[in-house]
Amino acid sequence: MSGKEAKAVVPKLRFPEFREAGAWEFISLEAIALLVNDRVQLKDISNVNYVSTENMLPNFGGVTIANKLPTVNSVSS
């Protein structure tokens, strides 16, 4: 959604502490995060330092040692 298309939206359902917070503000993802295109060679990673969605723990619980590594020559860093 572009800035021109974005409209202030007040959700129908809200947690009590946010009911008087006003409309949501739409912000583009690129305004708050960097896109990383760097690659790391497979020979430079191990089960200990490789992080993927498969070894992330829920609820900000951290990560576990990866059970497997990717089968490609390089991965995003």
C-alpha cells in the first residue's frame, strides 16, 4: 500500500489499553528495516551459528542449535 493509498484505520477490536490510542499509522517496511543482500558461504557456517525459522524458539525464546544446514553454496547473512 503506497502512502497515497494508506488511510487512517481504527480497528474494530482493540486491547483495552489501546482503545483510545487513535488510528493506526501505516509505515512502509523499508522505512524501519534494512534489506540485506549479503551472502555467506556454506563452508563458513555451522550448526551452532546458523539461524533459520526452523531453529528459532517461539515467544522470543532465542534459538537452538540447527538440526541441519542448507544444501546450497551460500545463504543470506
